[in-house]
Amino acid sequence: MQADIDIASFLTSFSIGFCYLNEETFAYNKLIEKWFFEQGITPTDLSVRLRKWAADGDFLQRMDGFLWEGRLLAEPHGFAWLVFPWETKESHVATEYEHLYAELKSVFAAAYDEIFVTDGEGYTVRVNGACERNYGLTAEQMVGKHVTELVAQGIFSPSATLDVIKQRKQINLVQQTQNGRRLLVTATPVFTQDGQLIRVVSNSRDITELLNLREQLDQLQERVETYEETLQLREEASGIKLTVRSSSMLAVLSKIEKVAKVDSTVLLLGESGVGKTHLARYLHNMSPRKQEPFLSVNCSALPESLIESELFGYERGAFSGAHEKGKKGLFEAANGGTLFLDEIGELPLSMQAKLLNVLQEKQFFRIGGTTPIQVDVRIVAATNQDLKKKVEEKTFRNDLYYRLNVIPITIPPLRERQEDIVPLAIRFLEEFKETYGIEKKLSYTAAEELRRAQWPGNIRELRNFLERIVVTADEDVITAEHITRALYDDEEAPPPEPEEGMTLKDQLERYEGQIIRRAYKECGSTYKLAEMLGISQSSAMRKVNKYVKEL
């Protein structure tokens, strides 16, 4: 349709084409008819093209020898286009401006962060592809709409643009979108020389994952604080120092605390050095018997001829060399408390029957005695052997095994709870400081070497290993070189045989670390190291940062 509007006639006299369109209207002057409609382009085709340009924010276009320059109008709401013959374009826009516009348009489209542009009144002028990703709407659905309308529709909230229009200064805020994304928005006003606000440019970065990670870290921190408080309460209640971080050991502690409340016999299972004695004492200290004696005996450390007298005592004159007043055994001395029988698998068969009788009848006879002695003792046994297999081999009584195996608790080896290794190491260093007056610190790379080691001797081996380094090392900081040298006795020694349970990747990393540390010590720079080992300098720098630099 043709519209009778004064501005159209006025522009026609200056050979300037004019179009106006909104959702319902498409108006134009006579030059548009002459230049386009008489050449075969229909009004419908032209209006579709103009609307597409506006939706894409492309307000400077070249078509069929004409230059189109558009503007978004707030009142009346819609788009206006001025059309110039291409041969007169130099009088309207410089070539440099066209190139700059094309360049900015490319940058705008390529930006990963959201760019959202409105005019000075808050009507959307241009959006890039990130807006579609963040809001779930196409550019056509947003361009031309006022930000208050988008907020009312729940597309996003709050609007940084509205705050900029009100306060006339840059605004930073976190915005929530209808897609559940959270954006960090920086909205900046653009003013003319006379102070008129003509644009608000908002740059938004999706920080949803970052905030989710922060929330997870906050939750983890709360869990850590709760854990530390719980651990402190456990230590205060038991009087036992606990250094536990792994979920497997926390589960062991929880189980011990449950069974400590009753008098059931407990069998602690695990390799040598995992801390069975320490946990047996913890069980006792958490039980109602904690004010009574806790006695322990290593069944493998006593000669067979002395085991009976140590456990059950003897009467005066029971055998040659016996004390004239007789002697209490461990069962009698532990009456009311707890008796810990370590290495129970080493108990001779001859003693197993008598132990079984004590467990069943709660009484025994001293050697040479005729009067039964009643006892109330809780038994905690421990072994690093497979008692079931010993039962099959007839070296351990079947009935005693079932008497002891009422509540079995398996303590995982240190290599299966790597989270505990470094905290244990730090605790031991603190203990050595108190014992020897020698303060040593553990470097990051040294801690990683400790975590990678297998520790077949478990906690006992780790403690003895660190004690050796503390006493012999001259430096105040224990480095990865100290660890590898102590693990293999000599840094020039060949690598040990592959350790069971250690992955090929871990073994290769350990040996690579030895090579890098030795070579870097010799050459002193990553450039010379790269030359010596035949690798790139960037690779040498990464390996030095990983294996040598102490963080």
C-alpha cells in the first residue's frame, strides 16, 4: 500500500527513498515504487527482506545498486529505512565506515559471550548468537521488544539495561534466564557528546557451571568442617589420635563405634601395619569399659612354653622357677576391661582349646590351680592371616574361629586409601618434631611421590620411612628426590621389579620423575635438559614443573 505521509514526499524531493514498517503496516514513498516495484520486486518480498534485516540487526545494507540505512523507532513503534542510489553513497557514508561496520558485525557475530544492545529507551536493537543460546529465543523474537516486556515474559530477570537507563552508569549483576542459566552481566551506557543516552550495550558471560562448582565446593567445605568436628569429638571421646580422610576408613570407624557399645567379640582383619592395635584401643576407649584396663599381647611374640602362663597365670610352686606368690595372667589382669589378642592365628593349637573355654564359660584355671577364676573380659582379636584357610589346613580350631568371628572388621591397606597417606605423613612429621626437635616440611611433589608408593608395610612402614628421612636429610623441606632416593636406597640404583597393584602409568611416572630430577640437577636449565633428553623445551618445562619445582 502507498502511505500519504509528509516525510515521504519531502524525502522524494531529495531523491531519497523511504520505507516504514511495523507489525501491521508497510509504507513507502514513490521512489521505492520506481526503483523496486517497477523492476519486478513485490512489496511483500521487500517487506520480508526488510524485516529480516531488522531482526538480524543489519541496519546498513547494499541491494541492487542502492544503499539501505535503517533505524529503530520508538514512536511510532517500528523501523524506518532511508534508501540512496549507490552512486551517491560517498556523500552519505564513507567507504571506511562500511568496512568498519562489516568488521564490527563479524566480531559481534563471532563473540562467544552474549552481546545485547538496546537503544536509549530500552528497545532491543541487536543481539548475537549467544543470546539465542542463553534465552532460547531467536533474534527475530527479541529485536524490537522493550526489555520490560522480556522481563515480564520471564525471559530473564533482573534487567541490567533498565538499571543503566535509571542510573546512567555501568551496572554489574547476576541474571537468571528462563533456561535456568545464570549470567554475569555488565551493561554499559553509550552517550552522545551532548549527554544523550543512545545505546545500552550488555556483555554477559554464562557462569552457571562456575556457580554450580562453587556451590559444590561450599557443600564440600561444610562436609569437611562437619567431618573435622566429628573427628575432633571422636578424638576427645576416645583419647586416641585419628588421622582419617578416606571413606573406607571412616566406614571402619563408624562400625567400630557401633560395636563398641556391646560386648560382642570383634575380629580385626588386615595386613600387617594397617593399625589394628590402634583401632583395638580406639574400640576400647569408645566402649563402656573405657575406665577399665586395656591389655594387649602378641601371640606370635611369646614362646609356646610361656603363652599359657602369660594368658592365665599360675599358682605358687606350679613349676620350677615360678614366683613364690604366683602370678596373675592377662585375662585376670584385664578383668572388667578389654584384652587384645594380636596375631591370633599364631596361637598354638594346645592353647586354642583353653581360650575357647574362657570365651564360652567366662572362667579358667591358673596353671597349678584348682579353683576356677571368673572373669568379665571383652576379647578383641586380630590377624593378618586367612583363618578360614588355617581351619581347612587343621592349624586353627573351627569352633574357636566361629567364636572369634562374631563381628569381623576388615581394615583396608594403605595403598587402597591413598587419601590417608599425606595426612598421616604430616602427623608423623609433627610427632618427630616433638620427639627429636627436628622440623621438616613436605613439598607438593614429595607428597605426590608418597601417594604413588605402594607401602606393603602400610602405616608402620610409612612412619619408619619418614623417620629415616627426618633424621638423615640435611634440608628443611623433604622433596620428591628425598622420597625416591629413600625408596630405592640409592638414586643410581636400577628401578625395582614392578609392584603388584601399581599401574603401568604410575610406575612410568615414577621412573620418569627420577630421570628428570637427576638430569635437571646436572644441567640446571630446561633448555639444556631438552637438549640432553632430546625433547622440546616446552615439554621439558612441563616435566620440570611436575617433578622438580616444589609448589
